Amino acid sequence: MVAFHASALDGVARNPALPTPLLLLLLAFDGGGDRPPRDALQRAGLPEPAVVVILTHPNPGARTTSP
């Protein structure tokens, strides 16, 4: 069930129509994991505040698209 939630969060984070404040909430929410949604890195036009959150995440795995 965790994999489903992670996949769903990744899909939502990738959506360019998601408002920046909601994207920032998703990036801050770890859902019991240790990384923000990886698909956010593939989002077109990633806003600067989201880039800052990703680059400063305590888990280095948050900064890569590899599983």
C-alpha cells in the first residue's frame, strides 16, 4: 500500500497545474518515507522554491531521479 501512495504522490507532484504551495507541501511530506516525490524533479517549469526544498533535503536521495 505504501508503494501505491508513493506512486500517487509522484504523479501529483509531476503535474504542472499543481499550485506551488501544494507542491511545497508534497515535498515536505515524507509519508513515512525519507524523500519527497521523485517525479517532482521531472515536472516542467519546477518553481524555484521547490528547487530549494529539494536541494536542501536532508536525504541526498531526494536530489536524484534514480530509485
